[in-house]
Amino acid sequence: MTLPQAQAAVEDLQHAHRELLRLVDSLSEADWERPVPYGEWTVKDLIAHVIGDMSPSGPGLILAGVLTPEFIAANSKSFDVRGRNRAMVEERRRYTREDLRQLLFEAHDAVIAATLKLDESHQPVLDYAVPMGPDYEIRVEDWLWRGYHDRQHDADIRRALKLDYRPEKMTFLPEIEEKMRLVVRTQEGFLRAVYAVAEDAWQDTSAACPPWTYHDILAHIASNEARLQTRLRSTLGEASEAELQAVNDVDEWNAEVVRERRDRPWEALVDEFLAGRRETLRVLSRFRPEHLSGRVQLSSGESIPVLEFIDRFATHTSRHAGQVVPASRARRRRPDQNPTSSAAHGTSTSP
């Protein structure tokens, strides 16, 4: 008999997929060629990506009996999804819109069939931990809830239709480029957590970050990009002492910017985060070799190397992603899987 949580995960995926298909069916020929903020793909490229590899994926590995903690740990440590995504999209550029629409319609058939075969004998595997980044962990059972991916890219397409975005190619120093895997991974991990949140959970208080709600955590991450840019620009000699002082009272600054955003829809906060992260990357693209010897001043008065600061803000994003996990659709069905520890957000945790 199919596990109830597997059935629920399939229903959530089917609902998100139907919404995505309706949106794709509404696109004009010109819409397919619109660039998607804030990367280099068009809407057509994004749809080619959403299709995925059409395999049974994680549930298939569970059924085959090959998903072990060692397998998970090895893949989490070494796998870089950027290369696979680029290759898949490039290979599908020759496909017509009609081809992609048909593939999108069938995209989840294999994973749904595999998920519905999971029963109580598979529960031990579903309880395995999956490291997603610093202070961010989910479980194999969370993998079953794939609807977040369709919701995330549905939002990306709507953003492309709304904004007049023009792609720009940014390049980074080799030392900074080496940090991009962690930066991208933690950004995508945070978005995964956000688009997995149950609609009725946003105003609940986070047990891991009281007194903030899950909406407050998202507001904090969205607004924090401006602070990152100020610190990075100070290393370039572009930020004034007054600008640094304004962001150095971390607790007061956090409280104020979160309070200002309490009435904003969570979707608008995601828009703010993505636009802000693009500007943060733009600042990093201006760094030259001589800037790497500079140091970034923190609110504590400590100063650290630029490359260490990049690691810190990526880790900060990952930590808050982990705090959002208990609000997910999956965890609302299994609250026993949520962490019980708590820690208020303070100056020591904000870059």
C-alpha cells in the first residue's frame, strides 16, 4: 500500500504541474524567447530545464535499493548541478516549442509511478538525512515533494513576462569563480526551501529563529543583499563610512528592514532577493586582483579577507534555508521530523 506521504507528495506535484502547463499553454511565440531574470536563459531554455531527465529519479533509486547514506553523502559533496543543467538545455535547443510542450506534459510520469510504489518497507530510507549545505539538512522523504520545482520555475516565467530584463555576461576573477559553486548552491537551496513552504505556514513563528516568522526570515534574506553590497563596495573604496555605520548596528537594522516588509507578499520578497543577489554578483564582478588583498569590515569590528566573506554570506543563506524547512508541505504532514532547537537571530549570524 502506498505511503500516505508519498500519495500526498504526488498530489502536490500534480497540482503544481497543472498550473505550470496552463501557464506554458498561454505563452505567445514571442514569450518563449523572452529572457528570464536574472540569468542567461530564455523562457524556452527554462522549459527545457524544467522537463528534467524524465527518469524515476530519487524514488527509482529507493526502489532499486541503491540509495544509501554513503551514496547521498558522496553526491552531496561533489555534485555540481550547473554543468548538468547547461548540457541538458544546450542539447534541447534544437527542439521545437511543440516538442518541449509534449515532453513537459510527460516529464513527471516516471517519478510519479515510482513514488506511488513506495510502501512502509521504504520508510527507513525515507528517514535518511540529506545534507544540502551548511546548517541545512532535509530528509529523503522531502525529496518526494517535487512540486516546489515547478512552482519555482512557474514564478520565473511570470517574472520574465513582467520584467523587461536584458541579460548581461558577468565574469569573475578565478579565485572568486571558485566560490561560485557554493554561492549558487546555497542560493538554489534557499529557493528550494522557500517554494516548498506550505501557504498557511508563512506567519508561523520559526522554532529555530524566534521571534521571527518564516515570512520574516525570507524578508531578512531579501533585504540582506543590500548590506552585502555595502560591505563589498567598501573594499573597492566605493562605500562611505556613513553607509557602513548604517548597516553595522545589525540587530536594529535587521529589525527595521524586516518590519518594513511584513505586509509584502512572500512572492515580492523572492523578487527582491533575486534582484539583490544579481546586484551582489555585479559588485563581485568588478573586483580586480589588487582588491583581493583588501579586507571586508564586519559589524563586530573584525575584518576578514574578501574570499572568506563570500563563504560567510553563502553559509548565512544556507543556515536560513535550513530554518525554513519545518514550514514545508512535507514537514507539515510529519511535524515529528522537525528540529526542536532554537536560536534567536543576532549580530553573530549576519554577515
